[in-house]
Amino acid sequence: NIEEYESGFSIIAKTPRADEALMQMTSFTALPDGKAVYVEKVEAIRRVEIETFETGRISIGNENFKFLPECAKGHKDIYFDGKATRFYGYYDGDNLKVSRRNLRHINIDNVIGYLLYGSGGVEYLNRHNYPKWKGLEDTLILNKHESSIMEKGEKTDVFAVITLPNTGVDKMDKEYSDTVITCRDDDLYVIRTRESRISVNFSEIGVFAKENIPFTENKMKIFPGRTTIKNGDAICRYYIKGFSSNADAERGMLSMSDNLVDIDITCMDGIITAVNTAKYDIRYIFTVPGIQKKVLHTAGETIDLLS
């Protein structure tokens, strides 16, 4: 299934693995800001013994060319949660394997980063010994599990990785804090980045997603669906069809003096309607690209913020 947008796309697919004993369900979404979101879940079709379980596998050239120092300097600096380890590229000698668990993010050479969610562990193989001559190439595995047995019908937890091209290590903590898993319910997974919402449903049945949304500096981003703010908590509900993935762009922003307003906001088909469910008047600023409204919203009133 493919969903195409003006500046990106989202695709979801099933791939049989291990002689059709496993079914790998994957979603890949390309966002307008250049980020890519990969989400994965694996289900056992029959009982299977798993010797090696590795996904999110990245090959990294580690050559040394005198006249190409920018792309072949003879080493790679890998930042595990911001802490650097240098791996040199050369032939002969023992391979070096480094494993890490419970990582939030990884950055390669201060130029590309990966945010990790639900990883079984990370492994970096600095390869020096090859069965035959080839270019020097290291391997980064973003999701590695130990050998195990999966019973029929058993599923792995969801694994997700967000790729951040042209991102230095100094930006990784900020990117991680700006990215939130707002719904995680068996086959349903919803991620909010700074400007987008990615929804993945690995079930064949359509469901209503229920996001728990954090406030950031008393600001609330509005996405399609019904957003309810009450007593300082915010929830967004919307429908996502069976076995599908899609990306929604932010439709607007509410800026409030505090987060203790009570309000219902419905965003659908380009129309944004708000109901003040409190027993008192509230003030806020509603912003969409090119428009900023200062709103005095009387108690019980329904207004169109965007029509």
C-alpha cells in the first residue's frame, strides 16, 4: 500500500522471512523535511527457532584515499548517545565488534543521525578480515536480538528508527526530545516529529487511534482528528484504516497563556472548529502559515478557526 503526498510518500508491506516461518511487516515514510521513518513488527507464522535476528542493517564504507579526505579519511566516528568511538579502516587483523543497548540515538561522522525506539540492541562491526578482497566496509545493525524461539502467533514489539540526514551530533538530543511516541497499542504506532504525524497500523482492521499529547511551552499542534484539552491533559482521536501507514502535516498551532484551558478542536477536510467546554472565557492565539488570530473564546461557544 502506497500513500503519495506533495513532498513525500508512505509505504507499508509484508515480507516472508525464514522460509516463510516469519512475516516481517514494515512501513517506510519519507517526510518533506528530509527525514525518513521506518517502523517494523515481526510475527511468527509457525513455531521457529531463530539463530540470528538483525534488522536496520547499514553498510558503511571506511576507506582511506589520500585525495578524498572528506569521504574516505580512513576512519569513522560513531557517536553512541553522543559519546564518540573511532573505528579505523584497514586490511588484516581481527574484526572489532562493539555492542550497545538502550540507546536513544546514533550519529555517524557528525553528518547523519538515527533516533531509535524499541531496539533490541545496536552492534557495530569494524571489519578488517575479508574472505576475498573488497572495499573496506563496516556494518551498523540498529536492531539486534539474541537467538530465541518464537511460537506461532507471537509478535515482536514494534521497532522504529528515524533517519536524520545532514544532522550533527550536537542536534541529536534536541531531535530526540522533539520526537514523541504518542500512541503505542499492539499493532498501532503513532509518532509525532516537529512538523509531522506518522501513523502505522499493522492490523488488517481499521481502528481509532488515541494519542496522548504533551504540551510544549503551552503550545499545542493541531493535526487531523478531534483534539480534547481538559485539566491540562490533551488527547487526539482519529481513524486509521487497516494495514496502512500515512503522514499528516501540522494544520495549525494553539498558543495559550497556560495549559489549563478546556477546549475541543475538530480538524477535518481543511476545516478547524473549536468549542470552549469550560465555564469561563479563554484567550489564545491560533496560527497557521500566513495567519495569526488572537481569540477571545466565550464559555460554551463554537467557532470556526479555519474554514
